[in-house]
Amino acid sequence: MQYHLIALVAAIAMSLSACKDDPKPETGDGGVLDQVAASTMAEQAAEEAAAAAESAAAALPQPDPDKPLSGYPELTSGNQIMFLYVAASKLPPDYSELAERFSSEYRGTDDSFRRKDLLKAITPQLDQKIAEATASPYAWMEVEDASLRAYDFDRGGFPVGEFSGRGSRYFFDNPEYRIGWANPGQVDFAPVGDEAAARKIEAMRNAYGNTPRLKVYFFAQSADLSEQKVNALVTAVQIVDKSGRVLAEYRPGAGGAK
């Protein structure tokens, strides 16, 4: 009896040892099914993330589709970006910081009493600028280095380098505040079906001193608090020459990234 018990224990030990020494996983249908399940879960996660991003974007303020482009003011200063940023951020204004950027007189004095008096005088102006940006978060800016790529005959238009990445722009008078495009993938291709216009733009691409420019119309949709950047939703784009003559115009989704 004892001999059989010892033999049984030895057999179990050998079996366990054999299992421990064999690190190779089982192969067969089980492994394939696990891979399929993992792939399916990854696809579901990607779809859920995309749906969440789409839902978050839909929850943001949206531009008025009927607002005429003639009602967009021109963006020519970093201070304009600053006020659009403050309005979009919904945060209480830091008047001292805003005055530092807005007023050269405030910025140029170290007299504490003088700064206090100036801040008191400047604050109503700052409030007015913020109120204007809140009431009308629209503007357009000219982009001289539009970086149009060669005409794409298959798609009938020009890839637009300005919207090929996630860069941002600023003005030298107030470079601390920037503007970045919120929907570059919807406007990174400019469809130009008119052959005469397409030929004109293509010829201008390498014309020194008169390369195509962009007039980018946008809506200040939100603020990136980590970069002091306005996330600007592009509502329309015009390709223009140096004199401002419109050669082509398109809207988001007219021929975006594919």
C-alpha cells in the first residue's frame, strides 16, 4: 500500500515537472480565436473612441452657417487672438496679464501705483474687447505661405499644405496667444473644377512674389488651455492672388482628406 502511494506521488511530481518544463503554448484553433477576439475588441475600442470624439465635437459651439463672409472681421493682431481665447475659454479674465499684453504703457512701467491706476483704467477696455469676441467669435486671416501642392488631376484640385498638420499661427505683437485649425482634415484639399482657374493657380505656385495665398474664414470654437491657443473651426477658404482677387473658394468637406 505504501509503495503504491509513493509511486503515485512520484508520478504526479513527474507530471507536474513535465508541465513546468514545457513553456510552449498550445497551438491550434484556440490561439486563432484569441487573436480574432483581440482584434475585434481593438476595433470596437477604436469605434467607441471615434464616436466619443465625434460626440465631444458636436457638443462644442457651432458657427452660424448663414453668416455671410462679409461679416467676418480681419484678424491682424495677436491681441485679437488673445480676446478670442479668453472668450472661448470661459475662464475669469486675468486682467493684469491681459493688460501686460494689451498696453505698452502698463508693460513699460515698474511703478506699482502707476500700474494699479493704469489697470483700473484699462479694465473697461479689456471687458469690452472680451464682450465683442464673445458676441462675434468670427474672423478671417490671410495666409501668405499657403503651400499649395501640384494640381491633382484624379481629384481635381490642390492639396493645401497649410492644413496638412497640427501647426499654429501667431502675430509678433502678441506671440503668446496662437491660433490653430480645429478641422484641418476637412479643408486640406481645395477642389478647383474650373480649368482656367486651375491653370492660373498652378502657374502661380512657382511665380516669385505672387504665389497663391489663402483667406481663411473661421469660428473660434474652443480654447486649448495648455497652449493658450484658439481652436479655430474653418468655415470657408478662398485662394487669392497678391491683389486679393479670389481665384477659387471652397467650404469644409468639399474635398477634404481621403
